[in-house]
Amino acid sequence: MLDKPSAMHQVKLLPEGNALTCPASQTLLDACIAAGVPISYNCRSGECGECMASLVSGDVHELPGADPAIFTDVHRAQGKILTCMCFPRSAVTIDIPLLADAPAIRPLAMNAMVQRVERLTPSIYGVTVETPWPIEYYAGQAFEWVVPGIAPNRTYSAANRPGSDLIEFHVRVYPGGRIGALVADMTAGQPLQLMGPYGHFRLSGNDWRPAVCVAGGTGLAPVMSLLEHAAATQDQRSIRLFYGARSQDELYCLDRIEALRAGLPDFTFTPVLSDEPPSSGWTGARGLVTDVLAEEVGDAFGLEAYLCGPPPMIDAAVEVLTRFGALEQDIRSDRFVQAKASSSK
């Protein structure tokens, strides 16, 4: 059982020696995020394993539900924990490396207002909200939607670069889904509470190294944010974007992608359709986006990769890229996982 929600416990992070206080009602990961500690994480729901740490001392309560393919009893026997699934029950010391490539931005709550809702494809809506002030976030980061009556909070990546008081989201809706009904009924002027930013999916500062981006479905959203930021900052790196969709009517943002060519000196875009009817007029690539990636990537040694979309696509892309010479530490990913009760992205 958890302690009383008001109970507070000290948390020490090795090897850096950071210290913070964590309520018994908060996960170790969320306490680190709130304190601005640059801890590695992605999904915040036990699906990716990026926040895994060694429990050096103290007691924790682990929530059930971690992906058994990511976190196993072998890890537990080794003293490992997922900080996103564990609440402190005493003073705790954990061993976890911290990120050093950029300072953390502390998430905050904000009351936004819906400015525009548009249907981008038969199953994807674009929702643009206006915030009270320009919100600081890194291109590629995400925000939670806090919607009364819908739990857990849904997480969506910003689909535009930071720097204004507008944030655009791409939301896939499912028949009978509560988020789908909410978005379909949204109107301009409607309030929407946000929390964020969250995540570490962002461009490195290595603009002399070639980059490949692989996206599937609404995984295009954070990639659009990355690319628009790169164009606005006159990033000089070579960028190749591979985007996987089922059919032509699921392709979107094509005009925005075409406009990027003016701001990026070496940019190519390859859309790939997996279920396009053979009799259609489509003359582009067909099949799985990762198969086309394997055909076209060539020597991957020295490049950086940015992968965003469903976990099976990301796993397949990692296998392709490492097989062709990419180093795992040069591959950044944002796994779009479903909320336990419903669809999250």
C-alpha cells in the first residue's frame, strides 16, 4: 500500500548526487521532471524502459502494467526499477545517468483556448490552441491534455516549432473513442488545460552530421516540429524524411513539407504507402516504411536518426539502421503508445 498522499520522502540520484523531495503520491520520474532534473524518459507509462534505474537503497511501490517485453522479473531481481512506475515508501537512493545535451524545461499547467480544429485525414484531426504566453519547449516535446472525466491524461506532441503562443497537435481518433468524440465536438474559443512540456525527443546540436527521420501516422507531428525548427534556425544538416501511411488519403502536411525545401539546404521526402490499392494512380513507394528505409538508407555509419510512431515501426527502423552501421546512441525515438484505458495518440 502507498503511504498517505501527504507523506514526503527524500530522493537522492547517483552518480551526480542530485537530491529532491518526492510526495508518496508522485512517481519518482514525475518528481524528477518537476524538479527540472534531466532524467531520461519517453512514455511515462512503463512502455519504453528509458527511465530504468538501479534502486540502491530504500523502498518503493511499483504500479502493475509495465510492458513485460521491456521490464521483466530479471530486471527486478537485479535491483532495477522503472522510475515512471514507482512511488517512494521511504527515503530512496537510485543510480541513473542524467542527460547533458540540453537543460530540462520544467513542465507547468496552463489554461489554453482552442483556436482551430480541422480534419487532416479521415482519422487525424489538427487541433491548434492558443496559450496565455509563448510557452517554452524544445521542438519535438509533448504536452498532456487534462480533460475532466478522461483518465489517464492524453499526451500529444507539438506539431509546430516553439516561439509563438500557438501550439498545434495532431490527434488520431478511433470509432467510439472518447477523445474522438471530444475532438469532433471542439469549437473555437473552448478552454483546454495543458501540462508540459514533456520528453527528450529533439534535435542534437550536431548540424554537420546527416540525419534521417522516420515517422508513421501522427508520429509526423513531432518530426514537423523538428524540421520547422531546423529551417527557422538555418540548420545545415542533410535531412531525409521517410513517412509511412496506409493510403493516399492518410497523407497530410504535404504543403508544409514542400515549403521546408526553401529553408533546408539538403532535404528529401519519401512517402510510403502500405495499403494503397494496386489499381490507384500512386507512383511512389509502397510497402512498409522500414523496408523502403532499408532499400534507400545505404551506409548509416555516422548519421543520426529520429524515429517517431508506433513501437513496432521504431523497433524495425532501429534494426535496419544498426544493421547498416548506425550507432544506437545516435538513434532518438518517440514511441507513440496507447493509454491503458484508451488511445493516447
